[in-house]
Amino acid sequence: MAGDFLFITLTMRFTLQEIIVDNLIDFDINHILQCGQVFRFDNLGYNDYYVYSGDKRCRVVQGECTASILTNDIDYFHNYFDLDRDYQLIKQQLKGLPFMQQAIDNGYGIRILNQQKFETLISFIISANNHIPRIKSIISRICSRLGNNMGEYFAFPNPQQMAAVDEDFYTQIGAGYRAKYLATTARAVANGFDLQSLDNLDSASARKQLCALMGVGNKVADCILLFGYHKQDVFPVDTWIKKVYTDIVGDGCTNNNLVNKRLLEIYGSNSGYAQQYLFFNKRGM
DNA sequence: TCCCAGGCAAGGC
DNA sequence: GCCTTGCATGGG
């Protein structure tokens, strides 16, 4: 009997369950993965991906009318893909604002993922002045060298695991001048910087706290707030968004803080969503 | 090749 | 406070 129980337990642990997304008007896995919010995924074929988050993995297979999310943690990925949110309502609210109609038409399937805070923090420190393919490869090496071996893949390391190595390690895996930022910030979090507590703050206060971490400036903080905290009243300004700003306003402003302020005024409480549609649209994907 | 990338820290003013 | 400069690396 004890053997039977063990067998059932193991079977349940490795049996994948399925989330069916039955409305592809507001879900397209390519849009979701290619709008620059996440760097850990593998393309297995046409509309077929592994997506990794923390120590978890799911497989997303998208067909003509439905998408299937295969995972052994349904609740986690239901929240991860933000499936309870009404994106029709968001699009309705954004539609009349500058450049939104075309951007929404192009990236209609974008959803803002609910990613883990520490992973988002580290990922966007690496993103600074960097290309997306290289960001992905650096993160991949950090996982395979420091993260737990999950069998078929590696988990994203926790703060203690990242704090256990020094700056030289991050230089060796190709992080460039961000090596110091990674070593310093991983130690700050491992030593008690409480990422979770920022959930209770308004965006401006949380942004200020995040900017105290080495390697985190206004833009990186805004990305962390949007992708790790789902704060919607932020507008990360990078080189692509500055091009968009030139298209929309065209006043020659080159000050990122002013551009950020003016875009927030235009897009208001839905700024985070607007930013993702505009970023995706500008990168021409 | 040479430019550029989901910018930041440090230093000068 | 704002503005400028230096910065590691590799994909296109």
C-alpha cells in the first residue's frame, strides 16, 4: 500500500494540467513574449513555447481559436498571464488616445505578465543599455550557473544564491559593467531589502525605494513596477519610447524625466498598458 | 565594420 | 537640481 501511495503522489506531481484560453482577441503568445517584458522563454516551434518564471515552467501551445497553457501549477500561471483582467475594457479606455488605435491593432494580444519581483529586478538591471538577445543570454547563464536544477531546466536563483558569488562571477558570465550592480543589489536583497513591502506603496514612493538599489534608475524602476508589481500608472522611457514620443509630441525634448511626465499626463492611469502597446508597435513586431 | 541597445553612476556645475 | 561622460558586450 505504501508503494501505491508513493506512485500516486509522484504521478500527480508530474502530471501536467491545462488552462484553456478560449478567446484570442486579448491573448497572443507572440505578442506577450515579444513586447520586451520577459526574457526567459524558448520557442519550440510555430506558436509553441516554454515560458519560465522563478522555479516554474509552463508550455504554451496556441492554435487558431484557443491557446493551451500546460503546467503543474494552474493557479500560478493563471495569475502569471493575468487571465482575470478585462483587456477589452483597457483597450476601450485607451482607444481614443494618440497612436493607440494602430498600436492596439498590431499588439492586440499583449497582456502584462505578473512576474516575480526579484527576477524582474535582476532582469531589468541587466537590460540597461543592452540588446534583448544579449539580455536573454546573460539571464540564461545566471540561471544555469546559480539556479536550482529542476531536471529539464534551471530555476531563477534566489537572492541568497545570487549573493553567494562576487562581482567577478558576473563579469565572467558576460554582464559587462553591470556585474557590480548585480553583486551589490543581490546582496542588498539577501541582507533584508524587502521587495514585497513595496507592494503597499504608491508608485512614486516605491520607485524612490527601488532607485536606492545599485543599477536601478528611473527607467529600470518603472519596468520593475510595471512587470513585477503590476503598477499601471508608470511609463518606462527607453530609447524606443523616445522615438514614439518624437512621433506623438515632436517637441524635441530629450530629457527622459520630462518625457516620462508628459507621457503620464497623456495616458494617465492606463500608462503601463499604453506603453506596452506602443513599445511593441514601434519595434515593428 | 561600426552602430546601437528596454540606462546607470559619478562627477561637474 | 540638471547636464555630460564613461562604460562592457555582442547582435545586426
